[in-house]
Amino acid sequence: MNDFKVFVIFLFISSQTFGQNLSSGVIVTVEALYYNGRQSQDPQAFALKSNRSVIALNNAVWECKKESSTAPGNETIYTIQLAKGNAEKAGVAINFLFSNWAKDNYVIMPSAAYNGNRFDVLKYDYPPLFKQKDYSKTPPVTITDVPRLNKYAGESRIDLNTGDLSTPAIGIYFPKTKTGIWILTEQATELGNSVLIFKENEQRNKAEFTIAAPCVRKMYYSMTHLSPSGETGVDLKQGDKVTFRYKIYTFSNLSSPKDLNNKFLSIRKGFAHSTYINQLPFSKAFELMEKQEGEFWSGQDSIYTLGGNSWNHKWQLGWVGGLMVTLPLSEIGCDSSADRSFRNYHKIITQSQSNSGFFYGCGKGNNQWCSDCFGGAHPDNLHLLRKNADALYFIYKYCLSQQLKNKEWKMPAAWKEPLNKLSESFVNLWQQNHQWGQFIDIETGEIKVGGSNSASMAIAGLALAAKFENKLQWLTVAEEAARYYYKNFTVKGISCGGPGEILQNNDSESAFAMLESFVTLYETTKEKEWLRYAEDAAGLCSTWMVTYDYKFPASALFGQLDIKTTGAVWANTQNKHGGPGICTLSGDCLFKLYRATGNKIYLGMIYDVAHNIMQYIAREDRPVKDQHIGWINERVNLSDWEGIENIGNIFHGNTWAQVSAMLTVAQIPGIYINSGKKELVVFDHVEAKLIGNTITITNPTKFDAHVRVFIDEIPAKVYPQGFISSCPIVSVKAGETKTTTLAELKTKGY
């Protein structure tokens, strides 16, 4: 064969009408160009006539050919070939010029830029934390030094490796015309990952989006800082080819960025190449993780630790596990795990409350508590309120699930006053400020830094507390807060400040907290308003989910393990890595949303997360680097933000991802059957078929499986907290096939 290099980028053009169409405001050009270091120079555009063009550039002859397809999607192909000569430090690009640009257009690049990251900036080192001079109840959204469009004067440009995005794509909402556009592409050409560039001119009345090969960024991003990249073009020889394909979707009658993001739901997998492998049944995964959590139990302190003795690693209330891991251990763990979980709840509820009514964020054992921590204790009594929001929600989930397991169960008397005080603290904070802020003074309850939806899980927490305690006023506050955060964040296509060490960069955690809260409100009230909010929140959440299997270098750890990245959930725009799951949830809100709406897109989303999270668990027969058996690391590194050598690599340590996996086993059925429609979905790592009323389950793995089966006879019905743990179980040995009937299963559970 000829020693040709073929570079492929896919682009398809839909037949929908776009307000700023290709003939009025958007110009597409294809260019050959050369580089001087990281700077492109001498770009030469092809002028196509009869779908062909030839240009002579720097003693080389380039040919461009255009082909159009009449198949659905109207695929357009540009093939660029170096017909004669050689080209040193060269590249090719396709550009989309928006000549009628406006600064208030909304730009999204999934997991990398929301509203173009056009926010205020503080160039703090990692881990960034607001300082006294930054404190404000109503600050502008403030981020770290990440790729961004400029809120003020100066260069306005985003350069991203395709590995920097959950889906290589860009979306734009044009408020003046109420139209929108999505452009999707693939991860890589044979030159490696491509570069996606979006830039504005100085006057902000023109903008340009570029897909180029090879990846040459002007600025390279590593933790909280941008610096000049060392990238440049490649040397091409006669006969080398580059083939561009890309896909454009256009939309009209949009009212806000949320509508643009909702459109992404149905197109996000336009280039998805996903493989699902059955290797570790849910029950075996939980067995490994429960055993490991037992090793982290501190009997002296009555808490499940994070594996260390520092503020950061002994105890954290929420965010990374804390009072979350206790829920699955209490619902489906062994008796000792359930007992320890109760003791953990009791310890925190009765011994860690501050003067403000909120619980301390971190503990070091021996009843030593601090406001919050990241490494060391935070100054100024700063506390990330999201941790208390998580705690409020999970405590009442625990209480409600205990009532399901035992109708005689009653909340311990010693919990009543502290939990009432906690709920009232959230209510009072809302009534005084009409927001919950991001960071508070743990002793006074005063907001130190506001302007974020970080603590939005309090909506769900208050809804469950109101239900359990029969406090209508708490539900009223939850509903008021839901409307506020929906209007000011979901509708605007942003969600920020969930983690405690990103300032207010956009993040997946606060986005999923919004979805979880809206679904909880719907289940609590059955009001359709919250269902609509939930569907809009799901659109934003979908932009954080990896939609395809990333091609890792063969030498990388994840390349060797053949990790499938579909379903990984990106962290935030600062920490540019995917995670094995949602921090820190199972994602059953998506499953519940599917049951309430019948929209199978949501079912597909939770399938991707729930099925694939198990592959990241270290086990004896499949070691993951130097991880202990049962550990899950948080890194799913598609990006080179930690250096090219860390693509597909991890650090040593167990993380919150283990809690997400345990919640998945407790809250997502292994097999779901819609008995009315005779539909079956297998989340667990087994295979199943439904013929008539007979279900056949095959276990292709090397581990015995105990599979929970949810037979859903009334999809509109809201089931109680902890319901999945009560579903009937079918035990199938490794390599075995077992047949049973729906009627038989119904006698075993619920």
C-alpha cells in the first residue's frame, strides 16, 4: 500500500432551517496552512468550482474535492490531498465564520465552556479558594484561568483538544433570532486528536469556529492556568490526504440556552461508537466495595472514613461520600454494615452540629470538627454549604428507606431537634437572602460567597424533610428555591460551583443536583411544573456525559484495560477529566424521569452510567494499576490537562466514585421490565430475554450474580425511597442460564 496518511473528521448537515444560514451570515471555508511554532500563517482557502479546487502554496500543490450525499443528513465530504511536493509544519482546517456576531450569543462546548466561560477570573493556584477580599453575597460568577471568551476587552479565544470535551461539539444560541446551531465532530484523525478553536474579533461583531488537524493550540491548559503550547504543524509528503466530514444541526423557535441544550439530547450521539461489556455483576461489585468500606470503618469514631487521618481524609460530611455511602450500606449491605451506618448517622447528627444549625464539614476523629477543609482546615469558618445540602437529602432518604424496610421504624428521639434545626437553618437562610450561596460562615450561618447554585440539593432535602415531618412551610421554601435556581441557572445554560475547589467554574455536580431536586419535588408533589424543570435540567446534564468510547493510546493504562468511556461524567471546566459516575449520585433521577415521561433518551443516559461504572473497580483478576481491590479512582482522563503521559492514567487512591457505584447497585435494578409494553432493559452485567411472561437470564461473567428485577406494572407510580432494594432477586451462577416467570418473581419481592 502507499504510505498515505488519511485524516478523518466527520460532519453531516441536517436539512433543518437555520436563521443565520450558510448564505446569510455563516461562511464555511476549507484551508491549507503552515505553522511557525504554534502560530498559523499563510492560510490559503480553496475556491471550489464544480466541487474542485487546486492551489499552489509554498512550492506544493494542494487539491480539494467536495462530495455531497443525498442520504439522510446530507453528508458533505472535503478531501484535501497534497498532490505535489512536500509541506513542512503544515495542517488543514475548516472554518465557520459568523459575520453577524453578538457578544450576548450563548456558546457551549460540552464540559469545557458554558456561556463561553465569559465570566470574571481569579488566577489562583490549585486548590483555589475565595479570599477575604473576594467575599460577596452577590458576586459575578467567578472562575479560574481556564480557556474562555473574554468578558472584557482583550483577546477572546478558546483552544481545545477534542479530548477536553465530553462530546467534540459546539452549540450556539442566538437570542436576537431565537435560533440555534450544533456542530458535531469526532475525536481524532490519523494525526491524533483534533483542535477546536472558537474566537471573536476585538469588536465582538464577528466570530469563527475552527476544526483543524493536527491539534495546534495557541494556549495549553493545565491545572488552573493557561500557558503557551509547544504544538506545531506536521510534515506532509506527496499523496497524503485529509478528509473532513462534519454534521450540523440547526433549530428555530428557541427561547433560551436551555432549549439549545435540550436539542442536544437527541443528537449528542451522532458520532457515538460505544461498546458495552459484561464483566462484573452488580452484586459482586457491591461485595468488593462493601468489604473495602469495612476496612475504612473507624469503630472508635463511629464513622466511615475516607481512608486517612487528616481533615481531608478522615471525614467529610457531603460532596465526596460522607453521609452518602451509609445509604447503600444500610439498604443492601450486610447486618454489620447497616448497624455501622446507623451509628455513623447518629454520631454526625448528635455530635457535629455547629452554632448555626449546620453540621461541620470535616472531622478528624475524637470529636474534632472544623468548618470545612481541603488538605487543611478552611480559614474564616468557611463552609461549602453543598455538603449540608447533601447531608439533609441523604439523611431523610435514609429515614424514609428505613420506614419501607420496617413500618415500625421511628426516627430516634435524639435526632429530632438537630434535624429540625438543620432544616430551619436552610429555611431561614433562604428567607433572609433568597439564595443559599456557595460558602457560609459555619458558626453564624452568614453567606460569605453567594452567586452559585452549589447548594441546590437543599431543594430535594427540604422536600423530603417536609414529607417526613409534615412541614408544609419547608416544602414552600423548596419550591421557591427551585423556581429561582431554575430561572437563573438551568434556563441560562449554566450550573456552577458544586465542588469546593473550583471557585465557580461550571460543573456537572451542581447540574445533577438540580435534576435530582426537580425529580424529588415532582415525586413529592406530583406537580407537572417540576417534571418540566427536570427535563430541562436533564438537557444540561447530558452535555457533561461522555457519548462515545475514547480511543486511548495502546500504552496507556486505560488502553491496556480496554476501558469504554461512554457514560463517564465530566467533572467541571477546571478539572478536565471525566469521572466513572456522577459525583455523588447513582443517577436514578434519570431512571425516575424516564418512568415519569416515557422518554427513552433518559433511559439510555442512565444505562450508560450504571452499566459502565463497574469496569473501573479494581479486582484481583483485573488489577487497576496499584489500586486496592474494591477501589475506584475518580480519573477518566481523556484530556492532556495533567500531561500527555496521564491520558488514560490515574493516581493512587479510592474516591467518591466508589460511593456512586454502591448507590448504583442499591438504586438501579439489575433488570427492568415494563410489563405493559413487554419491554426489558438490562443494566446489570448479565444477558436477558423476555418471551411472553418468561424471562431467561444468562450470566456470561466469571462471577455469580444476584440480580434485582423490577417489574414495572404502573410506570406513573412513585415508589418509596429504598424501593429497588426490595425487588425480587434471581441468582444466576457464573456461566449459567436460568429461566423464570414474571408471576414467580412477583411472589418474591416488594
